Amino acid sequence: MKIPKWCIFVVFLALTGAGTYVFYVKRNDIVRKEKSHSNQTYIPKIIYNNPIREKVPAEPTGVLVTNPSLPDSKPISDENMTSLTQHVSRKAYGNDAAQIASDKNQVMGELLNLPQIPSDYAETLIALFCDSTQDVVTRDFAVQHIGLYAQALNRRGQYDPKSAEAERCRSALFDAADETGTIVAAAAFRALSDVSEFDSCISARRLNNALVRCASDESASLAARIMAVQLCGERMVKESKELLRPIASSSSAPKPLRLAAKHSIERL
């Protein structure tokens, strides 16, 4: 039996139409799933090679704004640099505080990775740390980046321990190390220890004494004590061994602190 050509044509249309419909439905289903997935968690990141989509206001608004964008290798205009500096310096409020602090931390890191680090980078970080109205997480990030800044300059062969800037950074880090009631001291201890490897102006005795005092201070923040205990082992602070023994064997001490003490004792 011979099938008419028009029947073949109708079948062809039906099949291709159905195929198009199936593809359209499947594609839209994937798009919907991707959109649904993207709305679950916001992960802040710097978007390269795009203009800044929203200028950061000089006064904090408490509203999370789009991350300022950084060029990959091109020089940053003065206007964009001002926006980036304002973004790092803005204050965090309410439910967005942690998100904004994380956002600022990423901008600090990207500025540090630029071919030419901004000349006022260190002063901006020191001002952030010294500003007691900033949230403690932002101040902690600022202290971390002061140390990372010194390390970045050292890798580039641009670090001068005797410069006025290096002295201001060391002073800020030691001030932060005294703030043992918060996580800020932990960041300062880590930074001072790392920078001391190439900066002989950092007094080893002063740093080690600060570590011993914090390690034995039950009123200090847990993060600060753990870092102090850990660095006592890393830096081979012999006089800390006796005070670490009761911490390692104390049933009332938090487990992370006990483990850090045991590890440091083994190194000593």
C-alpha cells in the first residue's frame, strides 16, 4: 500500500513539533532549576572586567550592595579606587553584618593582588582596626590583611622593616595582640609570627611573652587562646611547656584548646 505524501508530511510536522516542545520544556525546566539553585546561597565574589554597577555611598546604609569590580590587569581609575576604599571602610549593620564583612574581606584581598597595591592600603586597614565602631569581624579581617600586606611586599622585594609604614603596621599588630578578649588577637598573633620571619624589628621576646600570657588567660577568647597555644609550639617557646600541661589534661578546657596544647607539648 502506497502512503500518500501529505500523510508523510503531517507525520513529519507532528514529530518535529513534539520534539521542539519537549526540548523547550526540558530547557525551561533546567533554567528553573538553575535559578532555584542560585537563590539558595549567595556567595560574594569579585566580578572582573565589568564596570562598578553601584557606587558605595560614603555613609553606610545597611543595605548589601553589589561588589565593586576590579580589573584583571588594567589600572584602576581614581573614581573606582575611591569607591573600593569606601566599600572596605563602610560599616555593617543588622542582619547583613556578616555578609558585608565577608564582602569587604574579598575586596581587601583583591586590592592586595593588584599589580600595584594602593599606596594607602596599609593606612586604610589600620584605620579599620582602630575604629571601634566597626564590627569585630571586619576588624579581624583588617588585622589579617595587615600581615598579608607585609608578606606581599616582601615577596615583591618592596618591604622595608625600617620604614615608617612598617613601624605603623607593627604597632597596630601589637595593639591588636593586646585585645585578647576578641578574635582580633588571634589574627594579630598569626600575623606577627609570620611577618617576624623576615622582619627582625619584631621583638621575639615581646611576642612570645604575649603568647604565654594569652595561653594561660582563661578570660581570653577561645580563638585567641588556641592561636597562642598553637604558636607556642610552632615558635618553640620553651617556657610555655609547663603551663600547657594542665591545659592539655584539663577536663573542663574546651577540646580544641586541649588538642592544641597536646600538639604543642609534643613539639616542645
